[in-house]
Amino acid sequence: MYDIIIIGAGVTGCAVARELSRFNASICVLEKCEDVCEGTSKANSAIMHAGFDAPEGSLMAKMNVRGNEMMDQLAADLDIPFKRNGAMVVCVHKELLGGLQELYDRGIANGVKGLKILSREEALAMEPNLSDKVEGALYAPTSGIVCPFILNIAMAENAFENGVEFRFNTHVEDICSDAEGIWHLRTNNGEYKARYVVNAAGVYADVIHNMVSENKIRITPRRGDYCLLDKEAGNHVSHTIFPQPTKLGKGVLVTPTVHGNLIVGPTAIDIDNREGVNTTAAGIDELISKASENVKNLPMRKVITSFAGLRAHETHHEFIIEEVADAPHFIDCAGIESPGLTSCPAIGEMVRDMLREKMSLTEKEHWIAKRKGILNPQELSLEERNELIRKEPAYGNIICRCESISEGEIIDAIRRPLGARSLDGVKRRTRAGMGRCQSGFCAPRVMEILHRELGLPYEEVTKSGGRSNIVLERTKGSNGGSK
């Protein structure tokens, strides 16, 4: 029996968990996958949006602007890579220049600071690789870039350090309340009970909501294809470059990442499959064509991988953050699509305040506000690095050549709170496998470390949990004979 159960360990669920961990309450996060950051949170543009796009007065706008404001302190407290590189919305059609003024006015109404409309000459001076067709741009200096994996993982680790429990590989199959108003959650790993439930299930949030309410909601998975370019292309632009938005979203952007790559995407394709993260040739062709309308000479030969993510698009294109009217003590965090990544700290704050009042929660005397990330030897001086290797030789053993990731970093990723249990878990925490060769060299060596540190047979080491096994069987027995 818990005071609060949170369904979903993406950025929304973990932001809520971290904020609620401030209080004297028993809290558990249920996650159907083998790790945090396995759904929408792992595949997105990694942008901290300024807040000029969402409709004035909408919850989406309020959460966007507040979440953006919170990011500097959150990044400092949780050791998260974050940079305010600024964003530009580019207009390439003279007759649409008025749309920049509309975005500017909406941003000012939403409380976005520092907005400025740039002339063609000003825009090109800031970004020489903008299209020759550029007529003007809206500049938003408060926009930024972040590592979405570390943001998600850091909030989860901090919540865990403050007493929140996490149950992975736990899929909620049914929910009902008893006569006393206690929620019973039937899962593949048994029943869980709680006084309050927070639904942060991403593209499955409508499925969870519709289990408890007669007032149905609908989430449409909106697939977005992306291309990630090598670090050699990382300086092609320095700001996040947006086209003017459409009814399907903010459009195909081009932006540097906090790790020095260049990312292009996403498309916006509504699908039925809630696990449909396959890329398509048509989708990739579309994003390359659209990105090239705003940024010239894109070095697409430098693509090292493509991927797709899903946005949880709610029919009315608005966040739903409220207690369900006909399901007391059940809190929805549904329809958290873009700018959900930016908004997650504010959503956590909002749900925290909501439940503090409803449950009369009291604050802990000693709450741990800070978290330290995995040591990055590349940030040390040569003398400091040599001393580290002398004390811990594993930091001198490079496992991932592309990203220069050492064995010591991978061991830390496995041993730390809520540590990695798969190749993708290691990748998201350390970037081992995210470089030019995309795990071609380091995967077997990472498997060896997972095998050794976790005591897992090689046949049980997975790419991302579930049935994503890398090794299916041994081809030779202990006596050298084949099986």
C-alpha cells in the first residue's frame, strides 16, 4: 500500500516523482519497460522551447514558460547538460512575414522574455547558413538545448535517493477503486494499492485514463522521424532553426545538440501503433527536403543514424493535468506532447502543489536537492585525469572510441542508483555507442562489462530489455563441441 503511485517513468513521471519526494509519503513509480526514459522521452528534439508557440492562456503555454524558467536551477542541481543557445523561427516567404509578428505577440502575451524580430540581414549575420530565401526571423534567446536522457535519468535518480521506489517491467493491466476509495492496480507483477494515482503514461495515458473514467479521452501517437549527424557537422548552425509553424507542430528543425552533433527533424505523421517507432524512407526524404528550405548546404552525408519518436497528441492539443472528475484521487498528466520536455519541471511542480494540498503532505526535514552525474574524464585537466587513472585504472581503458568513453564511466552507469541494465541503458547514461560507428566497435565490450558487473549470462544481456537479446545461444559447449 502506497500513498501515491505514479504510472510512467518518462520525464513527466520522474519530474512528478522528484517533486513529491520532498514530502513524507510512500511513493512508487510503475514502469512497463526495463528502464526510465524508454518512451517519448528518449526520442525527441532535445529542445527547451521558449514558449511563443502555444496559444495564449493555455496550460501548455503556462507550463512551457515556467518549465523554461526552471531549467537553469534544475540543471545546476542535478548536473544536467544544458545550454541556452537561442532559437530562430525563419520566414522564407515575404507574404508570410506577418506571421512572425503574430508569434512575437503571442510570446510576449505568454511571458517570453527577450524576443526580437530580425531583418534578413540580421538573421544572416547570426546564421550564415540560413537559406538564401530568408526574409526575416523571430529570435528567442531563452530557448535552449538539453540532454533528454540525462534530464530524465537525473530526476529519477534524485527521486530514488529521496525514497521513491521504482518498479520496472511492470505493466498496468487494470485499475479499480474499492469502497474506501483505495486504488487497486493489477499488473503483470501482481497488485499494487495506493491512495492516489498519477497517470503519466505518455502515449498510453488515454488507455490508463479510460480504465477509470466514463469521460473518455484520446491520444494519437504522432510519429516524428529524425536524422542525427556526426560532430563534424555540429557547427553548421549555432542556434535552433525552426520554420514557421503549422497546425501539425513546429515543423522540421535543425539544431546543434549539447554533445556537439547536429539533429534534423521531426516529421509529423499520425499513426495507430503506439510502439511504431520505425523510420521510413519517405519520412526521412520529407524531413531532409523540409529542413533544406530553411538551412542551406546541410551536410546530410554526415548522417550517422536515423530514428523516430512518438508524441502523445491529445485531440484538443492541450495538456490535461487535473484530478479526473468521476475518479477521485486519480490525477491525469495526459497529452504531454511538445513542449512536454520543456514543461516537465513545471508539471512536476503543479502536481506537487496539487497533492500537497489534497493530501495535507508535510515536508521532509532532510531532502536531497542535488545529484552528481557520471564523472567525465574529458572535463578534467591532463594532470587530474592521470591521477584519476592512477587511482582507478578503469578510467584509462577506452571502451567506446568514437565518444572516448572509458570502462570506469560504464561501471559507474551500472552501479549508480537505478543503474543501467542493458546496452541502451549504458548508452543513454554515458553515450557509449552513440558515436560515428553506432556501437559497431564497443557493443561486445559493453556486453562483457554488463555480464561481469550484473552477473548476467550473455544470453540475458539485452539491447533494451524485454526480448531484445543480443546473444541467443552458445555455438560451442564447454568441451569445445558445437550445440
